[in-house]
Amino acid sequence: MDEKKEFNVDQAMNELEEINKKLSQPDIELKESLELYKKGVTLANECREHLMGVEKELEIINSEEKS
């Protein structure tokens, strides 16, 4: 049974901050910067998807309260 690990947006945001710090270093190698960039894009997309899901949940909750 393969369970997907629950996404932690706070942890992802911390990782994005660390990636940004590393990418800002003047002596970073091109290969490493490309890998960090790819990881950052993936994390940013996952954060956006997660937050969109939370937004939809809030909209459903708000619409139920108005009923």
C-alpha cells in the first residue's frame, strides 16, 4: 500500500527560502543552480496547488454557512 505523504506548505516555504539563499551565492556552480531552480519550481507549484485546494475548501465552508 503506497500512501502519499501529506504536503506541508510551511516546510515547503522554508525549503524555498533556503533555495533562494543558495541561489543568491555568487560562487554557486551552474549545475547546482539548475538543480535548485528545478526543485524550487516544483515546490512553488506544489504550494500553489495546495493553497488553491485550501481556498476551495474555504469557499465551500463559507457557502454552507450562508445556506
